Amino acid sequence: MRYNDQLFALLAHTPDTEKQLLVQIAEGNEAAFRQLYYCHHQALGTYIFQLTASRELAEEIVQDTFLKIWTDRQSLATVNNFKAWLFIVSKNHALNTLRKIVRERALQKQWQKEHATDTATDMAPAETPSYAVLEQAIRNLPAQQKKVFILSRFHHLKYREIASELNISRETVKSYLRNAADSIARYISKRSLFLWVLCITWF
């Protein structure tokens, strides 16, 4: 029987044998760690999926959890009920991840609310000279570049959607957006360093 099969057989019998495996991992045994992962990652993934409702997120959390286990492997020697411990650690990580996602989405919505703009063509008069500079930079673009820029940045259309709307290729859309970004950056950099940085972060 191969070493890996022996470990599977051991884990299938008693908690004491899993305890021995944890001690081996604590000592840096990578093969033992792989077996521990194989034995638990599917059940753990199913559990985390129930919490997150996202297969991709569940897989990420499982990987992060086992990475943390390996990084802090010296502490495994003191763990008595590994499965219970594993599920607690992963649950805490999942909840922290979900809270982080909620915070990020709330901040994003708040930012969008504070910076909401309908379109570049009927943009409300800017309240500050900086935004007036940005508006003028957009107005100065060649007609086709301006259309592509507005459809992309204000209507949030994808490259293929813009290409279909204007009857041009996707590569042309990309080229127009690059040229528009360069033109706006050059225009703004001469008048407002703050807006130049803001514009660059869009791309």
C-alpha cells in the first residue's frame, strides 16, 4: 500500500490517527498536509458555499483557509477536534470576507451617488473649476472619439456594444478610447494636476 493510501486508511479509522497526522503537519510534513486537504476540502467547500451562495467565493475561502493552516501549522499539534476547528476557522473567514464585500459595495454605491453624472453632453454646470476643465477636455475631442468616450464612460457600454452602435471594429473602439484618454490627460495636465490624476484613474 502506498504512503498516501495508508494515510487515507488511517484517517478513516480513529481521531487518534488524525491527531498523529496533525502533529506531522506541525513538523512541516507536506505530504501529510496534502492528505488532510484531500480529506476535508470538499465537505468544507460545500459548507462555505451554503454561507456565501458563490462557488467561486467558496473555493477562494477554502484555499485561503488551508493556506492559513499551513502558515500557522505549528499550532495544529494542540488541536483536538480538527474538523470542528476547521469549520469554525473557515466560517469566521467567510463572514469576514462577506462583511468586507458589503462594505466595499456600500462605499462604491456612495461614491457613485456622490459622483453621479448623466452624460457628458448634458452635464450639469460644474460646481468647481476642476470639473469645468474636465468637461471642456471632453468637448474638445474629435466627434467620433467623443462618441466612443461618452458611450464607454457615461453609458458604460462594452467594446463590442460600442462597435455595433457606431458600426466600427472593436480595435477601433480601443484606439479611440486610448487617444481620448491621452487627449484629456494632456489637456487637464496643463490646467489642473488634481483632475489629471482623476482622469488617469479612469483607465
